[in-house]
Amino acid sequence: MRKFIGAIAGVMLALAAFHAGAEEKATVKEAESLVKKAIVYYDKNGKDKAFAEFSKMPGTFVDRDVYVTVYTPEGDCLAHINPKMVHKNMMELRDADGRYHIRERLDESKKKSSGWQDTKFFNPVTKKIEPKRIYWEKHDNLVFAAGAYKPE
């Protein structure tokens, strides 16, 4: 009986750990919501205050492994949680599969006002390259984006 209770307890702990790990990652719906929240904040507070707030880590526009980025149509990064990316042109940045994912997103933004993009990129929480689904939206001739890392 003792072994049985121990086995049940082990299974319960494993399930709890799996569930907790699953909750650490934000969802694509939360990524989309964060972009919309960022645009409202930008409209209310202006570029300078908004870009500074979007780039804070931790900050209001960082939710677990989801964060807001903002790019010009030419690929200049205006807001990112990695300060090394801000004020740099990121058109030549490639994802883990070698795709120019920033360029692809900005090219799409010339054809439509919002969309989704799949890529593989470094997750700042897990410190691993992981599949990521990015929601982007064009606003005020800028491209706001946030993406959720998804399990493989």
C-alpha cells in the first residue's frame, strides 16, 4: 500500500511540474493582446515614453516569455527588451532556420495591416532556440509585434 501511495504521489508531482511548466509560456492570444495594449499605450503616451516602457526588462510590456518589439518599415528597431537591438537596423537578422524573419514581417506589413508569422528564435526565459508564433500589427507607419514560444 505504501508503494502504491508513493507511486500516486510521484505521478501527481510529475503532472504538477508539467502543468507549471506549461503555464510558464504565454499563449498566442496573450501575445496578440499585448500588441494591442502596446498600441493603445503608444497612442496615449507618445513615442518616447512608449518605446522606453516597451524596452524595460522586467516591465509592463513583458509577460513571461512574451515581449513587445517595434520596427520602422526600413527595419530599424525602436523598442526591444534586448538593448543591443534598439537603434539598429535588423533587416539582415536571421532566425534559427536562416530566414530573414524581420524582413519577411516588414514586407508583409506593406501588403496588409496585421498578421502572424512563424519563426524559431532565442527564448530569453528558457535560454533555448524555440518555435515562436508572432503577431504583428502596423500602426502609425510602424510595426508592433509580440510572439509566444510554442512547444515543438
